[in-house]
Amino acid sequence: MEELREYAKELLEKKEVAAVIGYTQVSENRTKPIIITDPADASKLVFNEYCLNNLSVYLTKARINAMCRTKDKIMKLAICAKPCDVHSIVALIQENQVHRNDIVIISFNCHGAVKDFGYEFSGENLASKCITCETHKPLYFDKIFGEEKETPKASDAALARIEELESMTHEERFEYFNNEFDKCIKCYACRAVCPLCYCQRCITDKAIPRWIESSSHQRGNFSWNIVRAFHLSARCTGCGECDRACPMDIPLSLINRRMAMEAKKSFSYVSGRSLETPTLVGSFNEKDSDELFM
Amino acid sequence: MKIGVFICHCGENISRTVDCPRVARVCESYPGVEYAIDYKYMCSDPGQNMIRDAIREKGLDAIVVGSCSPHMHERTFRNAAVSAGINPFLVEIANLREHCSWVHDDVEAATQKAIELVRMAIEKVKRDKPLSKINVPVTKRVLVIGGGIAGIQAALDTANAGYEVVLVEKEPSIGGHMSQLSETFPTLDCSQCILTPRMVEVYQHPKIKLLTYSEVVKIEGFIGNFKATIKKKARHINEELCSGCGLCITKCPTKKKAYNSFEEDLAFRPAVYIPFPQAVPNIPVIDESVCMYYKNGKCGMCVKVCDRGAIDFDQKDTMLVADIGAIIVATGFKLYNIDKKAADSKYKGYGEYGYGKYRDVIDGLQFERIASASGPTAGEIKRPSDGKVPKKIVFIQCVGSRDDSKGISYCSKICCMYTAKHAMLYKHKVHDGEAYIFYMDIRAGGKMYEEFVRRAIEEDDVKYIRGRVSRIYEENGKYIVKGEDTIAGMPVEIDADLVVLATAMIPQENSAALARTIGIPYDKYGFFNEAHPKLRPVESTTAGVFLAGACQSPRDIPESVAMASAAACKATILLSSDTLEREPVVAKVNEDLCAGCFYCKKVCPFGAIEVKDVKDMNGIVYKEVAYINQGVCQGCGTCTATCLSKSIELAGFNNEEIFAEIAAL
Amino acid sequence: MDKEKWEPKIVAFVCNWCTYTGADLAGTSRMKYPANAKMIRVMCSGSIDPVFIIKAFERGADGVLVSGCHPNDCHYNAGNFHARRRWDFFHELLDFIGIEKERLQFSWISASEGKKFADVIAKVTKDIKTLGPFTAYKKMNSEFTAVFPEIQEVVKETIIKEKETV
Amino acid sequence: MNFKMDEKIISKEDLLKICQDVIAKGHTLLTPGMNEYFPVKDISQINLNSSALPAKTSYKSYVFPRSEPVLYYKRSKDDVQLIDVNVDGKNIIILGAKPCDTNSISIMRHLFNWDYSDEFFNLREKHFIIIGLMCSHYDEYCFCTSVGSSPVSDKGSDIFLIPLDENNFALRIITEKGKEFIEPYAEYLKPGDETRSKQVTENVKLPEVVFDSKEVYEWLGENFESPKWEGIGNLCLSCAQCAFVCPVCHCFDIVDEDYSYSEGRRMKNWDGCQFGNFTLHASGHNPRDIQSKRYRQRVNHKFRYYVDKFGEILCTGCGRCSRGCPVSIDIKEIVSNCKESV
């Protein structure tokens, strides 16, 4: 922890970075994001199992980037990122939202995080994404802290849920998802926390012509949730922030996960894992399956 | 907005199943429709006048015509609208004939559908924006890819029209397959004799820049404004200095190091060679893979004998870039390899015929070389294995072609004719020989073609056997050909001295890769696709790229030449104006809202999307956005669907228009 | 009995160069096919957005067909390849959400395949007829249909569906 | 109105009997669950636990739906026909409302009857019967006491319940509406014992008062350009979770949506002031173009503008917005620390 603070302080003091985006403790089992520009504040930084936010969402914010551009110098941004958050950063780099050289990735050896604030860290309370996580070490980083530790074991309830849903009839599934989507109040917290929802104007805000009805009645909720899931298909890195943010507990990341499974099955592609692989969206292979087409 | 609706009866073609007056009546009741009428022939002069008059008298802003397919008369009605002062893009066509009256029997259902189709068009036209054509400049230079007879013809015709031509040939000489042929059907005139003057003409033409031993590696840009990158492979001979004396060739110690591919591997050549005596340009090439110098750094005999110092062992491949206005692709064909098949090949071999195993089982081009006066046997028919004159030859047609089980469903078109020619040439040279031809059907469509085949049968006593050959095996220096005669209904067995297989014409190696380089579509075999099978046979679907010869499908010489001239003509039409008018159906980015993910750039098939920097007050780039080069954009709209934030719109088919159509259903 | 009378509403998004022209050929050849499908012409199958399909369902479509040029035959070289990936995901998504795969179908129909066009339209129409009205989606419009009884189709269909379940 | 408050005692069993009857009569009975106030189908779903955490959302949407049609239209050739929407005046009984929810409607009432009387709101409100339940829970986000309320406040309730022991509640009849509602069930009511209920309420642990709303009011007036806003603006991700779970946020957007080329409807939808396009003008100009201005607006609206206009703070201190904020922005902390330097 001290090393992290020292490092952040040094970066700021040397003016290598305009800001360090990191976590700070709020209460025992709760942290929150903090954007540090003053080296003296570096002591507020923490990293532990309660650092839930995927801070890469801040990388695409114009106001944050504006801090890097001073009249005489263009500085970098330092970001604290769990190994899974690095996947999001990779995806952002691939989508031209961030340049690798413009950021300093401070990452950690990670052994999981809790599913939500207010829970004690244990296998039972492990976040869903951590259960299947294969990258306890970040794939890309500039500086790494923390020691390697065993991740608690837990059963993959989300996968079981997906399988359960798939065993249902179409009518039952439609009913289920329609009921879930019906809860949506269109607060767009899922969109706000998603690092890949960086569009300056979301498709749902496009009014002329109206792409997705802004009303949160069944029809509007249904199309919003489908389009959200579709736009993240083959892009979502599975950070699960949407699930955490949704005040209505709609199983958003369950759908994302199902689409990621499709990307893996049909195209052997996992989003955000490699800067060298071309993105699945935006490329094609002549040998892609033609099964769908008559 | 005042909309006029015009419903055409098309004589009775539409009105037989669609109640046209009712369609007009119902449509008149829709919001925005000022005027609606039906008429017997809208496309006729009186019909068009009706439209013009209505536009003027009723003050219409846009019109919808319910008629035949827009592919038929969209232009007619747009012109009519323009002459009455309406933008042509404020005209929508509802397809009431091809998509409605002709395909449905029930009057009620068809009328209902017609109303809906017109309603969709009305809702779309309400949202249509006036558009004007886009002008782009034209580079007056044509790139011809391939120096066979089609490429030669295309290059000459274009150059003679006064335009510059860059002719790129991958082999050291132009001439292509035609230069390998002995005689040509149906006249039996010498192939070389008619081709060589053309080759020389190309070489000497002031407007033609000839690049042999070169390949096109990249095509960028768009119609009128292509940029071609051409790789000029190292010849290791300085072309400026070489006089073509050929001394290096005769003195090269590696006499028989490599198969002579021009002779279809029936002869050998040294490391430094010209493919054939009449080669154009008459400049040798040093084959690095067999040259002693490259093996051990010694020898250098050619350097010693060349008094002009033209040998240059250090020469490297060079890249040339040329601005091009139009491209003619004439890359030709190759013959189906009968048995030597790569593991991933889509074609299956013909192991049962023993090609490659028996030296006297050869293909058509090999026979051409044997029959050619300049060939390895100096025109005497001798079989490759022992040089004996074959007394009995079996020709087998349709080897590969028309054979689904081997992966080729099409007819190669020229084999019937050249096999008849081969048999005749043989009979003319070996008077006591017997020639048998196994055939499936004889396809001799063409001027003097059928007569030619009849001559072979009647005058030269060539024995045609209708049926397939099942197996060929060697026995005492003879090749036992087992087949069946389906007319006689009995098995046949012939002990032949030589077997000639008329193998299928297939596209050149890597034709698919070249198609992707140029950006043109190709079929499952690898032949390039024409824009329209009947009406646009020499154009590819990519504007400014034309097709000539056997790269498009199997062609004989006259057809290839005709296509080449047609393609040249199309290219010169394109180059004859200084600027090009393009349909304004192009995409446009809303730069304020673009997030700069560049998925559009990744999916654009034409490279029309560029990165544009947006700077802040201090001149520092703070954002990159997509910018669409309207000259390059072809208007497919793939970017619009890919754009996640919907910041790209395709003019003429924008999303508001499409949503309106959906809502009108 | 009622169900036989019910006619599905089908929207077809087709590309200008292959499928639309193929449909023209079907017309020129006087092939017959059901009148349920109405076509919306776009330039390339690559430009069809999944939201178009959602919009069609919202507007009461019972089925959607998307059709373009065969692979390698695209007028724009690669539009259909990109479309193919897009549809793979969208189709999978709709399936997971609970929309039967037959509700949204895809085909490659070239300009010369008039017969195939007629066959595909007939097949899609038959499939949708077998599935019945897309009541699950249309229920979302129940408020509308209460105010506008003239959007009868939906009301009628709901009644049919209820009869069936009895 | 000269209505005198009255207090009775009712057993839990009898209370549930009333509920049973309410449901049987076809009224909607709402009760708080984990996530939301939900319509009770079976009385076994009712959990009258005063120490439960507040539901993630309030019952705001029953009086001010997140999305509702205000009119339908049909276009014809020369005309547009407008069709009114009828709001059905169905009784909605809310059982067990938290004190921080009960006065939400009275706070919103000002706005919906200010320059224009919103008949949809008023009609729905008229058919609301709010049965509040004393609250004995508070967590790090609760601050009702700082905005002038308390866990034992019966303000806004028609009837207020105080748990006396496991099986009995003190039932305070507060309004005429409440009286009318309970009258038919008089048989279940036993005489009240105000000392007992007072004993209970006095023993409830109250959340600490963390700020003085008057001081906040003053500070906001003087610190429109404070650099504090920028710091918060940098962190806030511009969703409307806070506004949509808030029991008193009431902004809405009007949009037209069509069904077909001729029919359509005009919708009134919730809108959130943190959305970037909330104040986006048709011209392209956006007066609140950056997040810090939007967050400033949120706090000012709640603690200053609404007070100016209607004399009440637009906040009930329920803490929902902070509890659910994906980046843990805590309005209580911001407001109570407003005077501290950046």
C-alpha cells in the first residue's frame, strides 16, 4: 500500500501524470473512486478486495482528459486497474479511445473482489466475474503491486443460471426477460459505469429519428436492453459494473456473459485480452459460419 | 409538403391483379398526399406529361410512382420530375409490378399489398432530402493487369484512343497462353504469327508503359483516382543496358537446371533465360533458385560474356506507385492440375488417369507445345517418354469440367474445339495414326466451329466416342484406356501410345487474393464477377474496374479479344471526361457526435474513411473523428449500421427514411 | 378456422443489388409467392441495423427476413461479411431473450435466383404461420390497441391466441 | 379542516385482516420489499418490520409514473385527432411506508400544483392512502433528521403505525382520509395508549443531525462558483440513478412516439438532471454542459431553489441516492462538509 502511495506521489511530483485515478477507503468494507492531482493526497490511495469500481470508465471522460492538456505540456494519466479492468483498457485502446502511451497502468496481483459493498470478502461473497477469472496477473501494466494470493473458490452460479434459462422454452424466456426489463427505470446507470459506453451521444439519446423509445414502458425498455446487450456483444470484457450499478437488479451481465460465450464459441474471441488481435466487430473472416443463412 | 402519387396500370400488367384506381383513391386520403391518379402507361410520353403537369399545376414537392421496378424506370421518372423542377431524389418508386401484380393472383391481397407499398414510399419521400450529384476528377491513365492476348488488346485499344496505359505482367514476357499455342481453331493459323506483331506493337507504343516480371500489390482509391502499387521483381539484368543478344543464355553453365515452364515442363532451361525466342521484352531473367552465383558466389560466366555490363546480381525488387483512372483486369486462366493437389484444394485430382505417373499422359497445353514448330520437338509429334511417334492417341474431354465430384461444375467451353484441333493437327502430321476422342457432348457454338468439328470427323477420320474413361494403365509400353461407348452401349478398350487430357480452365492462382487487393467480387471458383451477367458483362461491380478475358469465366481467343476491346472502350469512356459525376448516395459523419472508435473505418470496404483531428483552442488535438471521403464512398452504408452512436447517415437511405418505411407497413 | 384466416405481417430488408433484383426476376418470371412480406430496399445488407428489426417487431411484424448477396458476391465486396457477424450475434441474442429463431430469418439471394426468392418468401411465411402471431411482443402495445381499436389485427390476434389456449 | 388526531391500538393479526379485505375489494395494496414497494397479492408477503432497510426505490412511480401517456393522436389527411387519457382513480393503500417516504408526496405536490395543476398527479394522489410505519433502522446514509424529519415523524401519513410489541401496533389516525379508511374497520381497533407509544418513539435511536439546512442554504447561495463542484463533477458519471430512486425528484420529459404512420401518443417520462442532454437546447447550446454544473444544479435545486419557491427542502433524507451511487458519491457528506475547504 505504501509503495503504491509512494509511486503515485512520485508520478505526480515529477509531473509525469496529470492525475492518478485510484481508490480511497470510505468505510471498512467500502471504497470509492478518487482522482488525485495533488501529490499530498497520494496517501489517500488504497487497494484491497473492496475496490470494486472499474476506473477505466474515467479514461474516456473529456473533463479528465482535459486535465492532461496544459498549455506547455501534455501529461499522462495514471490509473489503478485490477487485472480485469485492464481488459477494459485494452478494449478502449483497440477502439481508439485511449492511446497506450498516454496512460500509466498501475495494476495489482488480484485474488478477487467482493460482489458488492457491505459484504465481507469470502468465497461466498466473491464477485461473479472473479469466480471464472483467469487473469489474476494483469496482461498489460506499467507498474504492479500486491502479492499473489489464492482466490477463494466458489461455484459459477451465473453459468448455471444461463444454462437454466436456456433449458426453458422461448415463451418462458421471453416472459422472464420481459419482466426483468420491465423493471428498468432508464436511469442509464448501466451505461454510465460501462467503460465501453463511451459514445458522446448514446444511440438511445438520438431523437431524430428516434432509435430507441426513451419511455420506460415495456416496449422502450425491451428495445433499450436488447440494443445495449447487442452493442456490447463481442466487446464487453465482463467487468460486471452494470450489474452493480443497476438499482433494479436486472441481470445485465448475465446477457453480456451469454454473448461473450457466443464470441468464444463461434469466433474463439475474448474481448480485451490482446492488443494484437483485431476486434471481432469490424473484421470478418470469409470462413465465418454461413449456417444462419438460407 | 405536397406529394403526388401516380399509379401505373402498365397496360394490364399491374391492373390485372391490382385495383389501381382504388390504390390511388386510398393513397389520396393519406396525410401529405395532394394528388393521386392512375393511368394506363405512366412511362409513356402522355404519362410523363401527366406527372410534369401535376407537379406544376398542383405545386407538388415530391412524387411517388407506383409502377415497375425502380431498376426499370426510376431514371425515367426522375428525369420527368427534374424537368418539372423537382429534385430527382424526391422521387420514390413503389414496385407494383415485379413485386406485386406479377407474383400474386389474389386481387384483394395484391391490392392491399400495393397500397402498403405505396404508403411506404409516401412516408419515405416525406423524409427524403434533395441531393445533388458529386463531381470527382479523373486521372487519365489505365492500368491493365495481365499481358495475355486480352491484356494486350485492351492496352493497345486504350493507348490508341490516346490514353496512357500501364501494362503489368507477372511473367518475364507478355504473350500469355496464346503464345504457347501451336495453331488456333477454327482456321488453323499459327498462333505466334498473329500474336507476335501485337506484342511488338505494345512494346513500341509510346503511350504504353510495359512492366513485365511485375505484380500489383496494392490498389487504393476509387474510380478515376486509384493509386496502384506495383512490385517490379528483380530480373538481375539491367533492362536499360541489355541488348537482348542472348549470349549470357548460351554461355550459362547451368544448361538444364530448371524445367521450362513455357514448354510446360517438357524441356529445360538454364538459370538465365528468356521464356521463348519471341519474348517481349527480349530481356533475360536470372533465376536465383538455380543460378550458381546465388548458390556459392562463384561462376559469374554471364558477367564475363556480357559486353554491356547488364548483369546486376545485386538488383532488388522495386516498388512503383502509379496514379490510375481505370483498371482493366485480364489475368487469364490456368489449367486444372489433374492430380497434384495441395491438401486444402477445393478440387480433387484425377488419379485414375495417371497424370504425373505416366509420362505419356499429358494435358492440352503440353500437346500444344509438342505440336508447335517452336516447341521441344520442333513440331514433330513425339511422345515425351521415349520420343516415339505415337500411332494411336486418345483425347479425353471434360477432364475436371462439368464434374461436380471434382469440384468444377462449369463447362470450360474451349476444350471441344481445341481437342478437335489437336486431333486434326495430329492426323495432318501422322497420316497413319489413329485419333480417338472421348466426349460427353460436343459444344461447338461459334462461327465455323461446328464445321470445324465436322471436318475433323469427316475429312480427318477422327473417331469420336461418346462416353467417359474410367481408368488408364500402362501395359507393355502402351496405355490401356478403359471407357465406355454410351451410344453403342458397350465398354471400350484402346491401347494408346499417348493420352491427352482436355483439362478444365480454372482461374489463376491467387485470383481471390488479387480480387481482394483490387476490391472486386469473385465467384466460388475464383473467377471475377461481372456487374451484370447480361447488360454489364465487362464491368466489375467496383466502379472503374473492368474485366477482360478468361479471368471472368472460360473464354476463347476471339471472345477474350472482344471483351478486351469492350473493356478498353468502357475505360476510355470513363477517361473521356475531366470529372466524374457520381450518385450522391454517400455516407456522412456527424463530427460533433463521433466518438472516434473507427469501427466504421474498419468495416469500410473502400477505405473511404479517414481520421480527422479535432483541435482545441491551443491547437492541441483532443479528439479524433471519422471523416468520409465522398469521392471514395460507394454508398453501401455498412458504416452506418456499424456506428454505435449512429453518427453516420447514408444520404438517400437515411435512417429516418427507413424508420418511416417500417412504421408505414 | 380463425388461425387460417390470420395473415402474418412480414418485413423483408433486402439489398438493392442481389435480393431486390432477384425479387424482380421472380416477378419477371411470374413466380407466385404469398403477399405477406413487404420489402424495404437498402443499398447493402451491411447497412441493415438490428434496430430496424426491433422497430419492425414494435410495429407489429410477426416475422422479419434479412437478405443480401451471397458471400464474395457483394456489390460492395465485404458488406455482407460484416453483416454476417452482426447477425450471428443479434440472432443469438434474440434467441436467448426468448424470440424464436424463425421470427428473424436470413438468406443470401442473388440477382439470378428468382426461384430462390419465391421459395424463401414462401418458407418464411409458412414458418411464421406455424408459429402464429407474435403475441408476446404485441402485448407490449396493448395500451395502443385499447385506444385505437382500428389497429384490429392485434386485437384479433390476441383473441385467436386466447381461443387457442382454451 | 378541524380534524383531531386519534390514536388506537391494533393487533398485527387484525391489521392483516384489514389488508385481506382491502385486497379483496380490488384496491391496490403496496408494501415495501427489498427493492421496491410492490403490490401485495397475498398477505403473507406483508412484513411490517420497522427495522428494515428502506426499499431501493420509493412509491413515487405510483403517483408519478416513470412513463405515462398524456394523450393519443391520430393523423388524418387534414387534421390531427387528439384522444385524452383517462387515469383510473383506483385506491392505492400503502402499508408500512417509511417516514422518509411518507412526506414525499406532499413535497412534490407543490410542484405539480404550481403554475399548472397536474390532474394526473392530483387524481392519483387523491386515491392514495398512506399508512406509515415508524422506522428503527438507520445506516451511514440516512439523514432524515438533518432535513427536518425523523424516523418517528408521522408527517405525510394518513395513518401511522408504531410497533408497541411483537403483535401490537399503535395506530394513529392523522387525516380525514385516514379516518374514512379505517372507519369500516372500527371493530378491530382497541383504545389507544399514548404514553406507551410515546415511550417507544422516544427510545428510537435517531440518526445524528449532520448539517443545518439553513446554513447549507446560505452556503449554496454564496458558492455557486466553488471549486468543490468540479471535484464532484469529475467523479460523477452522469447517470440518473440518484434522481430516479429519489422519492421527491420529479423532472420529466415530454416525447411523442408513434405506433404507425398515423397513430401515436405523447409520453411523459422521468428525466434526470445529471444527463448531459437534460438541458441541451435545440440550437445545440447546453447551459449545463459539464458535469460539475449539473451536480451543482442538483444540490441547489434540493436545498435552495425549492426552498425559495415552496418553502420546503426537496429531500427527505432517505439516503437512497448515496446508497445506490455507482461511484459512491454521498450527498449527505457533500452537504455537511460544504464549508470545509477543498
